[in-house]
Amino acid sequence: MQLVSHTIFNQQFILSPQRCLFWEAEKALIVSDLHIGKTGHFRKYGIAVPQDVFKEDMQRLLDQITFFKAEQLLVVGDMFHSEANKELDLFLRWRNDIQALNIHLIKGNHDILKADWYANANIIVHPEALSLSNISFQHDLASSNQQIEANKYIISGHIHPGVLIKGISKQSLRFPCFYFGTQHAVLPAFSRFTGLAAITPKKSDSVYAIVNQSIMPLTPKGGNTK
């Protein structure tokens, strides 16, 4: 598995092709848009989405927690997709196996479960944002009315960013990506059962495409933000 380092405010972050970040100083694995329960939601309404999609996502997440020896999991919104279903019962079993892991959820627009459900799952919920050191986590930057402070950097999710890579004979493919601007970043959706929203980076931005098990820097700046 290829890993790539990116620095924000002298803090070291490791980018994984499994669509997550690891923050070394905080021993925190950072993910966004897991949409747990989405495949169960689709099956409930007669769309035959295999449950293996959910199982593979949860196994990938556990593998990354174990690989990085993470002590906390920061979920930048849309951890869950909708109301409770059988897949959320399976999640509770998964959670029971890693009780020592602290899980923080910055609520997204899909996180509509009741407060007691999160409490039962031992998930610490932050309604709008979570700040650690000079890094702030918000699900949807566009919906925030707060101004980005000069000494703060925001990591968000929500849009499921993707980038178009053109090949020969006018062929092109779209891949999920990490986006790092001068003041904020957007994480790829952790779940593979999501769409992609095309982004158009500026020259000052750093963008890393996720291509199979590799991370491909697409902008010359790469590797450092402030």
C-alpha cells in the first residue's frame, strides 16, 4: 500500500489509498462520508445492492485503524446514511470489538439518528465542528457561515471530490481524490458506494488522485500546505 505525506501547519498527515488520513501527532485516523447503512437503505426499497459493499467498507476501516495503530477515529460527517436498519446492528457488533477506540463524529446532513443511538454506540457527536490544535473539522464547508481564521485550517468532506485524468485517444477516467487548498481540504468519500463530484483545482492547490492502490500527485505544489 502506497502512502504519501502531506504537511499542514507543520503537522504531518499520511494519505492512504484506502481514502483516509492519519494524523500522527493526534494518533487519529480521519475519514469522511462512510454512509453506513446506505446499501441496506437501498435494499429496503427494492434495489438489489449486495451487502458485501458494506462489509468491505467496514473491513477496510478496521484494517486502517489496525495498520496505523490509531487511538481515535475522526469522522468528518455522514458516518451513517439514514435511519437505523440491519446494517447499523452489524455496525454495533463491529463497534463492540474495538471499544477502546475513541470515535468522534462531526455531524453531516445524513447523520439523523437519535442522540441515544450515538450514545449507545459510544460515539462522541459534535453538531457543527471539532477543533484540535489549529485544525478544524467541518462536514460541509459551503454550509458554514463562519469565516476561516488566518491561523486555522479546515478539513471537510461532503462533496465526494473526484478528478478527471485524460489519456490518449481522448479517453478519460474520473478518480476519487484528496484536495488541499490554501485554507481548507476536502477528503474523498470513504465508502466506495458513492458518486464523485468533479473539482477544478487552482495552481496553488494540492490534489492527489486515488488510482487503485496508489496515490498520484496531480499538481506541482504537492506535499505542503502553509
